[in-house]
Amino acid sequence: MLQNDIEERVKALATYIIETGSTVRAAATKFNVSKSTVHKDISERLEKINPTLWKEAKMVLEHNKEERHIRGGMATKMKYKERKVI
């Protein structure tokens, strides 16, 4: 029973990430689990459960990883922009 719940969560996480292009952090927040859980679910568990879905989700996460430095720079820019206004 518990195993089925985990498998359902893994599939739901993967589907959400693929459909929305979500980051690990955003998916973790949406599903109320830790980033480590999302990472383990997608990188290890999903490969065994559904290899096709795993490949798609992995591609999205790799794309997000490549763009990570851009999002970080934008966050820093916004942080200092907000400080200037005040």
C-alpha cells in the first residue's frame, strides 16, 4: 500500500515537472515534500517505475539546471532593485 503511494507521487511529480517545466524547488513546494525527495524520486525511483517518463522529466531538470545561474542573477538583481526603491 505504501509502495503504491510512493509510485503515484513519483509519477505525479514527473508529470507536473514535464507539463509545467517546474524546478525541483517549485515541485517540492507544490507537493509539500523536500527537494531531496523530489530529486530522489525523479533521478532514482522514476527510472525503475517508468523509464520513458524518467527521460522526459530528466530533460526538463537538466534544462532548468543549465538556466539556474540566470535565475539566480535575476533574483539578485530584483533584491537590490527593491532595496533601492525603499
